[in-house]
Amino acid sequence: MMASRHLTAAVGVVLGLVPLGLPTASAQAPAGALEVACDVVVRPGGDPVGAVRAAATGETICLRPGTYRISRPLEPRRDQTITGPGAVLDGSRVLRGFTRTRDGWVVRGQRQEGERTGTCLEERPECSRPDDVLRDGVPLRRVLARSDLGPGSYWFDYRHDAVHLGGDPRGTRIEGLVSPAAVLARPHATGVTVHGITAQHFATPAQRGAVRASAPGWRIEDVTVQDNHGAGITTEGGATVLDSTVRRNGQLGIGGTGDDTRVVGTVIARNGGGGYDPAWEAGGAKWAVTDGLRVLRNRVVRNAGPGLWTDIDAQDTVYRGNEVHDNAWMGIFHEISADAVIADNDVTGNGHGFPAWLWGSGILLAGSHDVQVTGNRLAGNAEGIGMIQQDRGTSDVDGTPRRLHDVRIADNTVAMAEGESGMVADDGRDEIFDDPTITWSGNRWSQRAPAPFMWDDEYLTLEQWRALGHDR
């Protein structure tokens, strides 16, 4: 496992220049860097995809700083390490050969139609198409008919393999996203480490990342995953994401399933702006059907949906020490799941894109049980700490009903200028409000609204809230 955020090649070979097995001279390591033995070294202009394919199990492939445009993903073998501080894997291709048309410009021979997945916002029906077009690194606006072309837009004519622009491409760099992923696992490729690289401009479908840890034991450290169409990083259990930056991905920053995933010290910022519906799945990070998830000391900011979200029978989850700020929907959302600790998080400015019926809460539980929400600091969210009881069937883990019970909300600090905290039910089961296993104690409230609590469909003052036995 990596002991440092910076790796320096001490011994290695240059792909295509030095026969395997002949070491080169040791490089001078910067202060504090960890020296690693590079079995293969790839330089800009080389073939990182081929280098990883040719390397043996357990070998280290070092990518020298520079940009590598790849049309196919790197597929590491078991226990391989791919390291490349300063190396950029880019999934786009420069589009050349535009000719003038009656209504703009066109380039032909474009066969990079990607897989369409996901549910879009009504006003963004094009979101599921991943083969974006960029001008000088900035996405152009996709239109779905040639008649809608105008400045700053493009139309992909899949029938004739042509990309039409509404503006003049001369003097600019036009790129098309062509590769569906930067790094993904071969079958049974456990124990892979990906370190230091940047992965950008990949035509990732929804719910699939540019970096896909699709086997246990992956370690993704000090990477930057940005500006991809769908998801940034996805895991399938047993992976660690450490000290990384995941930003501006169109559907989701980080997502995954499975057991024993760790996300630590990572920035998850400005994801979800690609037009996907957050009610389906978009925003900062979402995990489903997990066991043993740990989300610790991350910074989760300005995502166009929930900040951190667990769903569908997630078990043994811990959210601790995270900064969750200014996300459009709820900050931390634990939905139809169990056995969670949500503690010592700083949750501010969330939920203003969905401020109704407690859905804009800084911390929200829906149909979940055995949850502790303790020691969190909440301020400026559209709503405070909320619980919603729903009819969501029974758990696939133990067959019990997915409902609120055994919830402890304690020792949190909540400051709000508007909105409410409390519990509501939308399944007509009013007995939830008499459940003694749901408790509120020791919370400190600083709220300006005259009736800042919701309970059994009623708005309550602080005195009425305490009269029910809460926070005495």
C-alpha cells in the first residue's frame, strides 16, 4: 500500500526503449517522497493501454507527466500499480476536418456513439447521451435536431456519423468524448492501486465511473477525476478512495455497491450538473446495497443533488468528520437502510434546491432504523434534521419492514433562519409518532422561524416540541 501521496520512480524501464529487467538509473526523489520500483515506464506519446496489458501480475507501471489520449481503458491485472503524478488520461479525441454547411460546420466519420443510460430532467432530455463535444475544454450545448443549431451548440447525427456545430470551429480546439472509461478491472483483478493520475473527458455512462474499481482490494489514492459525462469513480466493494479530488462529473462524483468501501480525505465537488434527475440519481456520492461503508473526513460541496447518499439496505454505515456544504438537495441522506452512525459532521447550506416536507434537510433519514445522529453541526440548511416514514416494502437483507425505529438524534447543534426539523409520515401510519425508540435529546436549536418543528403533520414551537418529550 502507498505510504505517501507522492511516488517517485527509483528503478524501472522505459517501454519500447529498454528491455524488461534492465534497471535505469535512480531518479532524485523530492523530500518526503516514497521511492517505488517501476517495472514499466511510459512517456507522453507512448501507449499506456498496451503497457498495462503487457505488464505482469503485481508489476508497477509508471506514467511520466503529460497528456495521454486513450480510446480504450487501461485494464490492470491483479496487484498491479498504476502511478502517474502529473499524468493526464484523456478520453477525448481532437476533431479535425470541419467543412462549412448551409447552417454551420460539420465533421464526418464520427462513430463514437456511447451507451445511453439514466433518467434526465424534463428540461434536459439529452443528458443520457455520453458522447459530448467540447470547445477549448468546455462542453458545448447538445441539441436534438439540426434545426435547433445555434452559437455554442452541436448536433450529433448518428445516422450519418457526423457532428454539426452551430459556430465556427476555426481558431479553437474541438474535442469529442470517445472512450467510456480510463481504468477498469479485468475479471478477478484484485489488489490494484491507482495513484496520482488525472482522468478527464471520458464518455462514461450514468452509474459507471471513469475509474471503476470493479474488483475487491482496489486503492485509489491522490487521483483527480474530473469533467466526465456520467460518474467519476465507481466501486464494487472492498475499495479505498483516499486523498483524491472528484469534480464536475455530469451525473455523480462517486458511487458504488458491495462491502467494506472506504472514502477518506477526498474532495467531491460540483458533480451532477449534466442534466440527470437527482430524484433518480445525481449529485455528490451515492452508495446502495453496501455493508461496512466508511465515509470519513471528506469535503463535499456544491453538488447538484444530495451530497452524501446511502440507499437500499445499506448496513453498518459510518459518516464521520465530513464537511458537507452547499449541495442542492439534502446534505447527508440515509434511505431505506439500517445500522448507521452519522457523527461529528459539519453540514451547512444544503437543500435549497428542494426545500419542502423535510426533503431539504441537512441530515435526512427515510425508512431507516438503528441510526445514531450525534454531535453534528448544522447551519443555514433549507431544513434541519429530518425523518420521513414511507411505505417502501421489506428489506432484502432480513425481510423486516423498511421503517423508522431505533433512531437516536442527540447532541447536535442546529442553526436555521427558516425551515423545520422533525418527523413526518407519508404512508398514513401515525403510530410511528408514539414509537419510544425514536428519541431526540441534548440538541441545541437556534432558529428564527416561529414554528420550526414538524411532528405528525403539525408545525410546533420549541415549547410544544419539548412538551412532547423532546430535547428537555
